[in-house]
Amino acid sequence: MQIGWREFIKRRFSKASKFHSVGIEIGVDEFHVSTLQKIKGEISWVKQDTLPIESWQSSLKTYVDKNSLSNTQCNVAFSISKYQMLQLDRPDVEEGELLQALQWSVKEQLFSDDELAIDYFDTPTEAANLKKLNVVAISKQEVKEVRNGVLKAGLALNIIGIEELATCNLVVPSDDAIITLKQEEGGQLSLNIVKRNELYFSRRLRGYENLANFSPEELKMGVVDNLSLEIQRSMDYFESQLRQAPVKKVYLSLDTIHQDALAEFIKEVIFVSVESFIPNISKNTEMPIAPSSLASLGAAVDNASLIG
């Protein structure tokens, strides 16, 4: 992407930001903003806000000006509701021809008339004798709008990525595999298996969009068993097909006030430790941790681009 010389000069001589980075998650109805700052040599999560998606570019510009965020490094993550992620056979072509070959495969899968931005990433390990790629497809127009909106707001755009990869950055690095189970308000459940902050496996679980409406008693009437079964199936695939050591822990960040009770219910079924998802970063003690904050926070600490 090229910028004009006026914009280049403006950025070259503009004042450096006092903040470390900004992460933005672009959703359907809202966008979320996380801000990091280096305090006494340590990166801390200092601010979190949610704004309506309508006219988000102008809202972001106002927000940046109000909070003195100009020239701060910015990473963006699209929420899972904004893109499709497919696992496709790796085309038998040279590396430089992969994207072009994947365009045709994606069109056959999605039957979309939209012009799509396509990118891909490998998993750290693969099932035996299967060469697969994780392919992400999103409206190219939306990617352009995000790029332009962030730059016009005065932020220094670095990465445009996706929710699943962004949240991997929030887990304590470990050789033990863990599951993150995340859901924003009224959305799909996103199940990721993460090891050493790398995404090994990802699924979206449908049918749990009304989780927030269930009481603990109602959760035990089928919901817990069904959800536990999906978790167990994912763990079994990870062990048997990807030939990995068993998952050691499950972290929850769900759209329900009964998350602690749900964690205990699931633990009784799968016999694995189940805890709340607490991001691996220093923060203001008064700042609440909500499912809606994790993707933007993960984007703020992200350092590996996917799209853009």
C-alpha cells in the first residue's frame, strides 16, 4: 500500500505516541478498542472501550483525538462473524502461486459474488498424510474500509488479522496444550486449541447463541452434556489425528453470568481443569475482563500479520 508524499511528511514529523499499541476488533454491531502502554518497563493494558459500528470511522477518529492516541501502532482483528475460515487441501503449486490457486477453491466452497480478500496460514502440525491450509476469506471492500478508516483516524496501521489468531497471544506460553472457549454476546462459540501460543485447531460451535439466558439448572438439562461432548471430540481429534499430548486445561470466556458454575459442570464431565480465561498481561486492577475485550486485546499484542 502506498501513501502520498503529504501524508508521509505529516507522519514523519508528527509527535511520537506515549502509548505502546492499540488493538481494534471489528464486529457486526460494535467495535472494541484496547490500549497498551509501557509503564516502568512493563507493557500494561490501560484502557478498554466499546463503540457502535455505525459510522465507526468517524467515531474512531474522535476517539483517537480525545485520548491522544495519534501515531500509536495499531493492529486490527476481525471478529469471527465477519469472515469465513476454511480448511482446504494445499494446491500442488509453487508458493508464489498459492493465493491464486486458493481463490478458485474458495469460490467453489462459498459461492460468493463478493470480491474476496484471501489469505492462509499453516497449522504447526497436520493429520497424517494430509496437507491442509487454513484459509481466511473476507470481503475485500471491508478490508479496504478498515485500512482507510484506521489511517484516517491517525493510527499507524501494522496488522489486519483475525480473532482466532489474536486471542492466541493472550495465553501463557507453554508446551502444554490448552483450549480456549470464547463467545461474545449472542454469537457463536469459538473453540481453539493452543500450544506455545500457536493455533493447532479451531472450530466454531453453533447452537449456543442463547447461552446467556440459561440458569444453572437449565444448563444442566442437556447444554452441559452437549458442550462437553464437543470439547471432548476436539480433544480426541487433537490427540489421535494430530498425534499430540492431551489437553491440560480449558479456559472459558463466555456470554453468561453463570460461567463459574458452567466450568464446574464441564469439569465433572471431561475430567480436565476448567477455569476463566485471564489474559497474560498486566492491567489496571479495576478493568473488567469480558469476552468482548479479548480479540482487541490480543490484536494489541499481536506481531504476526494475516491479512493486509
